[in-house]
Amino acid sequence: MAVAEHKQTILVVDDDPEIVSAISKLLEMEGYSVLKAYDGLEALDLLSENDVHLILMDLMMPHMDGLSAVMRIRQTRNIPIIILSARTEDSDKILGLNVGADDYISKPYNPMELLARIGSQLRRYFKLGASADAESGDEITVGGLRMNLTSKEFYADERSVKLTATEWKIMELFMRSPGRVYSAEEIYTGVHNEEAHAVDNTVMVHIRRIREKIEINPKEPRYLKVVWGIGYKLEK
């Protein structure tokens, strides 16, 4: 297996010690540093004391469940969060993405797929995060929306908005081509750089979350519009 280029730290959160151990060994073989937590409260404690670059989060745990932990983390942090859960219903996946997760993987998981998803999220995080190398002074402005590619700051009507790495990539895609209509598959492929299959619900959730952050009235959006039967566009 390839070794990770950087000693990036992944927080693995699951109440099953065997699952935590198995995932930890897999990640360590790839060169990652691993922190282990067995409930949401323990995860929050570790996150406050350590430099964490990605979180793998189970849903059903004692003391504090995964959804509650994700919501708490998203109040202050934009690091990638991947939910890894035995709950496979679409409603569970949509709820997980709605509260702030960047990806959702069902158990039992394929180890190679898990590593690929982790690598994809980390590449996006380091490219779009505050420590990323960016073109100096570059800004994109569309109407009342403004993104600074250097400072990684986003403004909607001069109001500072916190976007996750996935949300940033989606908005960058739209803002580089305002007025263009993107299908859900095109959005997913543009963000994840992988082939899209049945991704309508996943993209819809991300669009809804972005609207809640940038629109004055998300139910009557000024910026992100639906083009029925085709996809989405950013109004010029």
C-alpha cells in the first residue's frame, strides 16, 4: 500500500472496539496517525486537544450519538467528516449529510473504497483549507457572492459564511461559470473527481445546506436556482 505523503491525523469514532482497531490498523498501514474515540463526547474531547485532519464517525453510540457530535463539531470546525454506519436507509444518509457530514459510507465497508474516500476528502481539505497553496490575491465575485481563493473566505452580501470543503468546491464550480446549468452528476464529478451513480439526493442535500448559509430566504433563493428536470445553476 502507498504511504500517505503527510502524517495526517484521523479521528476514528465508533463504540465497537473491534471496528476501531481494524480501521486504525488499516489507516496506520497507509501512514496516517490515528486517534481513537468510543462515543461522541470522547471524540469532542480529543478534537479539542489535538490537530485532527479528518473524522470517521459512527452514528449509534452511547453518551453522545454521531449526529449530535457532527452538529457540535460543525459549529466551529470545517474539517472533513465521513459517517461510517450500519444504517443504510436513504433517509439516514440524507440526515447525516444535512447535519454537516461530507460523505456517508455504509457498513460493511470496502477497505479500498474507504481509503479512496478518505484520500479524496483530505486532498480537497488541504487544497481548499487555510493552509493550502492558492493563487495570490485571486477573488471570484458573482453578484453579492464573493470568494477569496487565497484566504479561503466566502461572503454572501458582505456577510462572512463558513463553508465546508465540499460546499466550497461546489460554489467554486458554480462561480467560475455563472448561469451554466449543472446536472447532479456533473456537480458530483466536478467535486469528487470520480464517476457519479445515483447521486441526486447527495447533491440535493449539499445544495440545501449551501442555500441555508448564503440565501436570505432559502425557500426563495436569489443565487442557487433549480432548473427543473436538468439540475442547478448560479444566477448571474
